[in-house]
Amino acid sequence: MILTLSVSQSAEPPTSDGFNEGAEEVTAEEEQKTIDWSLYQNPEEGAEGEFLLTDDANGIAQVTPDQTICDAVGDCTIGFGTQNMEVQNGLVTGGLFTANAEASLLKVHNTLFDVYFDMSEGDTVEVADTSPRGTELDYFLNKLTEGIKALIQYDTGATQEFQASSNNSLYFIYKNETHFAITEGILTYTDENLTQVLEAGEENTQVEATKTGIKKGILYKNKTFSQKADLLNITIKNTENEEYVICTEASPDCQATLIDNVLVTNGKVTVLQDGLPLYETLDASAVVEMDFNTKILQANILKPNREEYLLLYVGHYQVIEGKGKMLLNPVKEEHASIVNTYISILNDRTILFNEGTVSYNTFKAFTPGSAGEDSCIAYRGEGNGYC
Amino acid sequence: MATAKKGQFTLFVAFALVLVVLIVLGYYILQQKNAGEEIAKIESIADARQAVEACITDTIEDNLYALGYNGGYVNKNSYTFSSFNTSYELLTVEEMQHNLKSSLERNVDNCGDILEATPYELILNGRPAVTVSFADTAIINVDSLGIIQQRDTAEIRETVTEMEKEFQVNIPQIHAIVEQIFDPEGILIESYDGYAINIFVSPEYSEELLEVHHEESGFVFRMTRIV
């Protein structure tokens, strides 16, 4: 039998990012035999419908949802129907699967990872590493319907999960182990200290990730990247750019870097802390460095061409950095008090935030009910002076 | 036993009554003493004149500082004032001058009242003539209010001196600072030599209060804006 896994024509591999350079397509047409289930029937009494694959099992199989399939390492699945399940050395490696209401986790092995699919009734997932013409691809393609989660577990215990947000979601796992590409879904990396989430829309979104986390990713317009760790719980939203490259380790083409709790962003972007805006850059030439260790934010506008360049939120205040001036607005909703010092290079200002007080030289603004306001009122009660 | 308790209660009531009487008596004596001291200070026609002139000076200063505290108005008007007890609108410098002038014209002749318990009285010339000038300094002039004479003889009399007070308070500059800080898009984060700027916000985040403190004079200008 000729292996001809159905791969959608829309699932073209990304080619413009450099991730795919050097990839070589190799024709991989080979005859595949059909799995004879009678050879793998569990001999135990009462185990009808359960099949135990051994490491000599290779080929293509048809499976009905009532079959329990246990692979060569003892992991079992049930509740999936497929016409073309591929088996190599007793492990399930591909196919087009449809889940029923009793579906278990579906484990599909590739040469890099075991990928587990969490599916509900009616969900389908398609796993392949060859094109419709039988050409071997340099990635494993996973095509998922909405709601399916695909999970990889690293040997460190860290996990990478892709959740499909549409019926056309794609999850590419490149055969170099560190490159992924996702379409219409959310990629989440989790270990005991770190959670990272990258969101992808219709565009083929390329990601570099290792067992220690997402290292680089492209944010398309209105998409976000989030990172939660000890000192921060931030989300970066690409509000204006067609593409925005974020990195968590040094790389020359990054527009935003988040390394050692220091975030540097270039251009128009929104950064949220705990789900509320921390800052929003409105000018394409804005460069912002937010050091979460020292709580110092430094902003510069290299080629200002707007009236307003940056909005910063601290506690109950919004600071607007604008053309030749900086403005303050009280806001009822409390934002994170992450910043204690705001250095504006363009406007030559250093603004301090402490105990609900915003101060710049002899200028002070007090948050109602804050410790800063209390101390001011107490001080004035003694001397009727200024704070 | 019951008789003993009744006796204790009567003793307690008597003690409380004595205490109340003592407190009332003490307060009365203190009041009398203060009044006596006030009168004692005014022992001559010169004392009377000086007391009235000091009152005029105090009234001018009080009115000027009230003008700043109330955002350009000397007197509070509960219908137009904010939760911070100050004005919502920034008046022009000329309007503030006018408000201070009007207030002084209404109030300064009350300085004659301090002579009520003395042998002297203030005979007013008529409506007090007041001029107010707000420039680099605030200059306030109150023309002579009239004459002070002894009640029982018109032969002992002195004319109240025309009073001119100059304060190192630059109202036009403060006005400009307020205009700048209350930018239509927000509160301008700026510092000014010689001034301290304090911003307060109401607990409902519906109003913001600006205080401009002149460090040298202690003059404060306060104004509220609806957020």
C-alpha cells in the first residue's frame, strides 16, 4: 500500500523566516502493509476489542472507536476512528483520527516527541510528515479542529501545549526539535517557574522553543505573548505592526526582548501586567526598557511624530508622555504598581512613584486613601504647609 | 444596708453638682478675664486707632489668603464649590481682584466692632475705598476708614491711617501655573521654582484638587476640576 496521508494544501510550511532553511524534501514513497489486527489481539479473556501492538508492528491500520489500541510501550487509546493510522515499531505515528464521546487521550509518536491530543466527540486531528505526493516534509504537521489540545512533555517535566482555536488550526513541529509554527491557536509553555503563552491567528506563526521555554516568536497584529514568572505577569500585545518579533534570549532581529526580567520593546506595542495595561507605546519610534528587578522604566522616542507617544499606568494614575510635556490622569481602576521610577529621555524627566504618590521635583500627586496622602495630610495638620 | 447605699448615691450627686458648678464658674471667670485684657489693651485713643489698623491689616491678609484657598473667591459658596471646598472654574486675574476688593469693602469696616467694649468708637467716612492690584506682588490699599473718637467727647479723636499692604504673592504667575497644570488632556507634570504643587483626588475619582503653594509667603491657591 502506498502511504498517502491526506495533508491539506493550505498547510504549506513557512519559508520566509529562515527556520526552514536547509530543509530538504526527500521522496519517501514506500509500500506499507496493512496491520493485521488478529496478530495483536489481547489474548486475555474478556479483552476482546483490545489490541497490543508490539515493536515489530509496522504499517497502516483501520481502527474503529470501540477498539482499544495499546502501543509497544503500553500506552492505550480508545474512542478514535481512523482509516489510515500509521504504525511504526509498534507506535502510532500518524493518521486522520476522529474522536467519539469516550475518547481517551490520543498519543502520537514522532521521532522527537510523543504528542498527546486531548479531544472531544467529533473532533478530528490529522498527523503527517509527508506531503500528499508522498514527499517527506521537514516538519510534522498536526491539523486540528477547534478546541483540541496537543501536548508535548519534555523530560524535565516542562510541557508545551497547543490549543486549536478554529477548525483550521495547524501545529507544525519541525524536525530540528526547536522550531514550531502555529496557525489559529495558542501555544503554552509551562514549567514549575514559568508560564508562557503565544497567540496565533490566521498567519503561520513561527516559534522557537526548547525545553526551557519559548525563545522567539512572531506576533501578528492584535496577537499577544504572555509570560508569568516570579516578578512579572506580563502580556505583550502587538497593536499596530504587521509582524512583531519577541524574544526571550538575545537575537538580532527581535523587536521586543524579555531577558532576566528586563523587557525592552521597540515600536507600537501594549504591555499589560496582571491583565491591565502597564504601558502602551503610540509612536513607532518608541523604545521602552522596563526593568522588573529595579522597577525602573526608561522611555525614549527616537523620531517623535505624534502628539502623544506613550501611556504608562501605575496604581491609580495614567501618565501620558507627549510632545514637550508629560501629563497625569487619575484612574479609578487600580493598575499594577510595578514602576517606581519613570525616566523620560525625550522630555528629560524622572518621575517617581511611591506609596501612592507621584512626584517630580516639587510636584506631587496623591492617590486617595494612600499612605502618601495620609502622610501629607498628617504633615499639613501640624504645619499647614505643603507636602 | 439600703440606707447606706442611698447615702452614697446622694453624696455622689452632690459631688457631681459641685464639679459642674466649678467648671461653669471657671469658664465664666476665664471669659471675663479675656474680655478685660482686650479692653485693657485699649487704654488710649492711640491704642484704639492701632487696634483698628491692625484689624484692617489682618482682614486684608485673611481675605487675600481666603481668596487663594477658595480658588479666587473670598467667601465660600456651597452651590458652586466642590467637595474640596473650592472653585471649579479658574477666574481671570481681574475677576479675582474684583472679588477681593468687594470682600474688603464689605468686611473691613467691621473692624470698628473691636471698639465696642471700649470708650472709643469708629466713625466711618462712608463705604470703604479699597484698591487691589495683582502683579508681581499683591498690593492692597484701604483708604482711611474714618476717625476714632472717644464716646463721651468728640474732642479726643484720631484719624485711621490709610493702609497699604504689599504681599510677595504673584497672582498672575500663579494663575498661569494653574492654567498650565490643568491641561485639557490631563494634569501637567511640571515643577516651578518657588512653588510646590500638590494634587489630590476625591475618593470617587470624580474631582481633582490642585494646590499651588508659594513657598516663600505660604500663600496657597486651590482649585478643583471635574475628572
